[in-house]
Amino acid sequence: MTETNAKAGYFGEFGGSFIPEILAATFAELLAAYGDARSDPAFWEEYKRLMSTYSGRPTPLTYAENLTQHFGGAQIYIKREDLNHTGAHKANNVIGQGLLMKRMGKTRVIAETGAGQHGVATATMAAKFGFDCTIYMGEVDVRRQRPNVFWMERLGATVVPVTDGTRTLKDAINEAFRDWVTNMDDTHYALGTACGPHPFPEMVTWFQSLIGEEARAQILKERGTLPSAVYACVGGGSNALGIFSGFLDDADVKLVGVEAGGHGLSTGRHAARLASDDATIGVAQGYKTFFLQDGDGQMRETHSVAAGLDYVGVSPILSNLSENGRVRFEAASDTEVIDALSLTIKKEGLIPALESSHGFVQAFKDAPNFSKDEAILINQSGRGDKDIFTVADAFDDPKWRQFIQEKAAEYAARGDNPDVD
Amino acid sequence: MSTSMTLEDSIRAKKQDRDILLMTHIVLGHPSFEEGMRIVEAMVDAGVEVMELQIPFSEPTADGPVILRANQQSLENGATVERCLQFAEECARRFDISFLLMTYYNILFKYGLEAFAQRMADAGLYGAIVPDLPPEEAGEYLEAMQSRNLAPIFIYTPTTDDTRMQLIADVAEGLVYCVARRGVTGSDTHFDEELDLYLARCRAATDLPLALGFGVKDRADVDHLVGRVDLAVIGTQTIRLIEESGIEAVKPFIEGLRDPS
């Protein structure tokens, strides 16, 4: 998959397993179960079968004819991870980890979530497999993402608002670790992205590699040749690594990761770890990578219009692919993202998530520079229509605001207290 | 100034006069550096033999809510690594007990492992506890510490099997910190037969002095540990006490944990 050092869990100088002693036995158990699963073709078959019957795999590859004409360069293709059950690539990873949990005999799953997609996906998997489920979510995100909290709770999960630190994704990860060190006997921590201690970066990438495996076969079937470039947004890095996995060995295929440029790289209000010079190498949350941190090693606040990209660290596998030049990293600003989303909706009738729209920004910038007989591929990692509250806010839609105000007035006038749990 | 005596020697010497030693913990810069120095004074006055000085970190994953908040408040008040090291240096200069640093690995990594260890040695500190640095990742750190006679302190937990206890004993120096139970700092621990069996395993695995931490909160807990470990660690309990009753409460509380010497 990717080059690794002799030392397990390292990708170049990045990765590792910086875990507290109390979890050493738990990680030994996880490593063994993961190793067994990887060497057992029946595991992968069961995983693929389940993804095809439960989550709409293989997801289609869509030719974006109107966008292609609009930019007048490369033929634009879109990998439709938004069509997964629960609306994002997150489903791949949680179903994979759920199957692993069954092998390990664990009965309770915990997870962190930022925007809420990974929380909803995990709660869905827990409902299907009959696991108890607790989701840690920063208090700020709980407020921003009530619809996802609503679904997690309906799915039977306990959602714990995290009130420490910056009250966002990284703090939710810390809190999930605190739960895990207490309850590891029956509990698995289903980390949502290709970060954290070994084997998570490699294991999550493995589960997400379905995306690249399918996309490569699909575009070869469609065009007979490989794409010239592949674009994906990068938060933790799992959707990017998923699609890049299919093309890493194809030296002529350019791989482009797009991070959150927020208000602009010069403002400091962004989450660009690899596309900016603001991040330095550090060790936190169990692994070594580029972090947005100060000179003392304290993590800084990050910003993005897309909660799923708003994170201080990045997959160690991507840090290595950045260092060795295999993947190029760019940043897309909040306003560029809204423009790209708007254009995609109008031209193609597709609604990428705000996160995924970052990948579209750079693909649109580059498209005119390719010739018409070349193709580029964008990973639409999630759908935006289910994040209507966030997207409507991002568009600052006056009619939506009015609707919410009227709805609020209606609730207030009714005077009752609707079922709150 | 550098310490002539190692942490292990110092503990063994003090253990001649006491059936159990006390190790306490503060988060540097919490509630402030000025109050922190008064807390250290009170603890030294009360007879504490070893102190852990925690340099705050923004992601303290191994700590429970009380110490977590102390980390955060200290950083919000503007604590820097440099200010923390100056504080530790002053402690070591003023008081004749063994001071250790406790912090997460990123703080050392960003400072530079060699530079950090040199700074510790110059300051007269005895060793460090880094809860997110397992022996497998500790090569460079071990070299930096050992070449300066500083103790790299490692951790045993109830989930650590005998083989792994041996692996840890091979690299640990000064003392081994035995975590009493699963979970983070600041919750209750049952001082029962299961704990005793675990401590017997720890004792069998290493000749180093043993310290027992997580959930030690009163005289009965400390009494239970006499003969089983060499040091009892009081962490969260003193932070709680200070929050509830002020710094004045520290000295009588700690004195009440053991018979007068």
C-alpha cells in the first residue's frame, strides 16, 4: 500500500504508537485481530458483500459533462461516496471496524465526531450489529450539528457533549481515549479517520481503499486510460487515502489533497497542515505527524467552514506522501468552497458536502490546464443536502432563516416541551 | 547545579526512616505560579519526599477532569514551558526533596530531547514521567536521560502482563509508577485483594522502588500501601482540596496521611 519503515506503524518518520501503558494490551489485541483479518480473504469478502447490500457499493462514477464543458479542459469524473448509506465514505470504515469488533467479541463501541457524520455512521453500525454506542462530540459541534445529534440519539447512541479544551473534534478524541482507558475490556474505539496510534492510520486506509479500488476499475472501463489527476479533500485524510490507494503505484497519476484554507492561509484561521508552512512535526493523540501547534507544542485553534476538516493533525501516511512528493497539497478558502459547491449544484444537480467541495475547488482551478483528452477524478466524499442547516448558513439564505424563525415561533406558541432526551 | 544522587539512591536513603514515602503532584501555573510555590512550600513542610511537577499540555489524554481543567486553566493564564522550567529550577534550588517533571511527550519532543534533558540536569531535577511515551518509542529519550543520570520513569498498570512488566523494568530507572486501576486520574480506587495481587506482581517484576498512584485519597489508603509499595502518590486529591479549602488545608492534610516521623 504505502512504504513503511522496518518499525511497525511508521510511514517515513511519521506515525508510531504513543499510547498510555494501560492501553498496551488493548492495542496488542487489536493488532492481532487486524492482522488476522488482513490475512483472511473471507473477511474482505464479507466486508465487500455487506457494503454492497447495506451501503450501496460499488458507488457510481459520474461523468460531469456540464462542468467539463464549463471549464473546457479535462474530462471531469466524480466518485460518488455521497451515495453510501448515511451519506459519506465514513460508512466504509465503521462497517469494517464493526466486523472486526465481532471478531474480538467487543459489545460496546465509542467514537469521536466533529461534524457528526462519523457519529451517525457509527451509531448506525451499532444499531445494525447490536452494540452499545457512545459518541463524544465537542459542545460547540453539538450546537452546530443538532440534526446529526438527533439521528445518533434516535439510533440508540448516547451523545456526550465534550466541554473541555476548544470543545471540538480534537477534544472529542481525547475524551474518547479517556473512556477507552476505563472500559477497554468490552469496548472498541472506532476512530473515524486515518490518524491516531498504529494500526488506525493503516487500518482505516485499508477499509477506505475500496473507494480507490472501485474508482480505478471504473475509470479504466469507461475510458481505457487512467486519469491525469485525482482530487480529494483532507481533514484527517481517510477519504483521500481511500481514493489515492487505487493510484499510488501509477506514477503518472497526480494526486492532490485539498485542505481547509478557512479565512485564508495568511490569516492563521485555517486547518492547512500540509499546504501551509504553519504546521510543525509533533506527537499528540497517539501519533507523530504535522500539527498546527505553537513553539511549546501546544495545539492551536483551527478554522474551517467544514467541521469535518477542522482538525489540528493529519494522517501520518499523508505527511509521508507529502514529504516524498507523491501527493501535492493545496488549500481552499471558505469562500472558494461555497462558490464551487454552488456551481456544482447548478451545473450537475449534485450536492457535495462542504468538506468534499474543497476537492472540487482545486480540481476546477486545474481543469482548464489539462487537454480535452485527459480526465480528472474528484472524490465526492459526502453529500451536502443532509447538512442543510450548515449549508444554508454558509449560503446565508434569507428564506431559510425566515423559515427557522417561523418554526421557532411555532414551537414557542405551542408552549409544550417536546420530547427532549 | 546537577544532582549527585540518583532518584533511586535518594528514595532508598529516605526509606530508612519511613515505612512509606509520599509523592505529590501539582500542575505548574495552576492556580498561578505564585500560589504554586506556596503549595510546594506547604508540601515540603508537611514532609513530602518526592514531587511531580506537571508541565501543562493542551491534550492531556491520560488525565481526568480535575487535572485536565488545571492544565487548561494554566495554559489560559499564559503558562509557557520556559516559565515552568524556571519554576522547577527554583523548587530544586530551594527545597531539599526530589523533584520530577511530568508531562506529555510533545512538550519534550518540541523542546528537543537532548536540550530538555540537559535543562533538567542543570536544574537539579531527578527524573521525568511521560505517560504517552511507551518504551517502544523511547529510544532517544532513554539515551538523553540515562547519559545525565536522570531517571526515565515508566508505568505499570493492572493490564500489563508479566512479560511486559519485565520489558519495562529493563528500561525504567528511579522508580516504577504503578497505576492502581483502569481509567484516568481522579476516580476512586478499591484498596482490596485484587490490588494487592497486582502489587505483588509489580514487586516480583522489578527491584526498583514502587510508587502507587491513581485514587489515593486518605490515611486508610496510605496505611493499606505500607509494606506493599515504597511511595504513595497523592495527585488529584490535593488539587481538589485546594479548590475546596485553600492552600492552608494542604499541610494538615498531608501530615495526617502518616504517623509523625
